[in-house]
Amino acid sequence: MRSSIDVRMIGSSRAMSELTTEIEQIARSNAKVLITGESGVGKEVVARLIHAASPRAHLPFVPVNCAGIPETLLESELFGHVRGSFTGAYRDKPGKLEIADRGAILLDEIGEMTPRMQGLLLRFLETGEIQKVGAENGAKVSDVRVITATSRNLEELIAQGQFREDLFYRINVVHVVVPPLRERRDDIPLLIDHFLRRFATRKRFGPDGVVSGIHPVVRSLSPAAMAALMEYQWPGNVRQVENVVERLTVTCRREIAEVDDLPAQMRTPSPVRGAAAAAKPPNVADDLYRKLVVERESFWDVVYPLYMNREITKTNVRELVRRGLEETRGNYKIVLGLFNMVPEDYKRFLGFLRKHECHVPFKGFRSLQPPKDAIAAR
């Protein structure tokens, strides 16, 4: 069945034009596609557009978030299971690979897949056979176009022993790189206008939950506000733009938003813009580290909300923590102060890192030369 989701690429920059042309070319084949790019750039949108322009467009497109499902459930989610195969399996259930037969499946965040699941996926890619959980025989062959996406560097994961090299070469037949928003700044006004029109009106609910009317919301931005957003680095890319615009439509009570209506981190132009930025585009960790160490903002105010809103990834947080440990020679308690948290936040901070698999072992940093002057100055 054709998806009813409205999927479009918003932008007129050269990078977006080249990406659109690439999508049209790729759609004509059945080749496996690997889509890479930072979190929030629109990798799923690219996957849906490839499917929509392909001969399989009238058949199912099935997205699966590999990072959001535990391994034990992901196997059942992909391959299905038979009744009684585990507690709670009260009936036979088809997997997403079977549901997507003759259509396409998107395995999003494949870089988060465990080694065991990587092996199961590799076997499917080699044979096309679907072996349901708990089934002893009767493997079914599925003809499905496999599209994968990730915000992580798979070649680095291979070097670290966390991703199978043979699987990488299986999925990396056609490689599509989706550029970050900071590399196509001409598209920012178009994206803002698109989301402003989407959130043009909102229903106001009274204390009893009854709709009490429609209130006007921001319909445009002042030149100063737009200039501030054009200067911002957008670590969360398009998804972050959507969140910021939605926030404006909720909190702003005038039709033309001013700079004061923007989130605090977007009101001051980033110092990394200019000649240095042109020579080397800043990455997400650079921008966040600057906000914490230079602008003295708190980890809980800057990093935590971006991560919880899925505007940055585990990789971004790990890199930020790694830089903090380098600065403090592996001392998490000093990292706490470096990132502008109080001592009472120590357990909360470590708990957050472990819960979300962002913890970085400190032992490898103990041999580094301690920056005594820098730490003392702080």
C-alpha cells in the first residue's frame, strides 16, 4: 500500500538539488542503499523518496528503528515469531521483512545494531530467507529492497570491532550522504516558512479540556531574528528547526517573532562562523563544548534537552564526554564542574550516561598530561 505520509524535500540550495537528482537516479534500481548523515538531517525522508520514485512505490515501505528496540525484541520485529516461542507469544506474528515483501524496508540507525543481530541480518541479505523466532523449519524467502541509515561512522565502528565489515559491504552498494543544515544555510528560511505554515494555528484548551478558541501564532520572523537563526549552527539539523518553530508558535504571542522570542542559545551569533568555519565546518561536539566551556552554560540546559528530543545522538554525547575527560585527565568529578553542574549532580550525570550508553571509560585518559593550569583556573 502507498504511504499516506506527506514527504517532501524542503530547500533550493545546490546541495539539495544534487541530492534530489541522486535520489531520482537511485530509485530506478533495486540496489541496496546506505544513507548517512547527522541526526535530524532527514535520512528517513530520503529513504521514503527513493521508494516513492521506484517501481515498488505501490508496495509497502516499512521503517524500523534499530536503536529503539532491544535485541530480543528486534529479532522478532524483523523476522517474526511463532506461537509459544517466548513468554507473550500468543499467536504467530509476521516480521517486518515479511510485511515488506516486494516493497522496501528501512533499517534506521543500523549502527546501533548488536553483533548478533548483525549476523542474522547478514544471513538474510545473503539468502533472502526469513527464519521466524521459534520456528524449526519452513524458512520463507522474501524479495525486499533493503535501505539502511545511520548517523554513526560505520568504518570507525568496524575499526573498533563493533560493526561487521562483511555486513558493511553488503549494505553499502549505493551510498547517499545527506548534508547537515549548516552546509546549506540558504534552505533555513524555506524550512522556517514551511514549519510556520504547518503550525499556523493551534487550538486553545480551557482547564476543563474543552476547546476555547483559536489563538493567533507567529507567522513570520523579524530580519534580526532570521539573521540570528541563519548564524546558528543547528546541531539538530532539520528536526531542531521544526522543534524551534513549534516552540515559537506556542510561546510567542505576536505575529512577528523577535530575537528575544528565540531560545537563549540562538540569540548570540556563533563565534565559529567566519574564516575558521569556512576552512573547517564545525561539528556538533565542537559547538556543544564551546557552549559549555566558553559560554558557561549547563549540561542540563544545553545537551540534555537536545538528546532527549533526539536532536543529537549518542555519538555526539560520547564525543563531548570524551573531550571533557581529555581536559580533566579522566576525572568525572572535574568534568562535572567543567560542564557547569553542581557536585550533587554527580550520580545523576553518571546515571544518565550509563542509562543511555554514553558512558566513556576514564582509564584511557589517566596517562594524559594533566592541564593543571586550565583546571586550576576553573
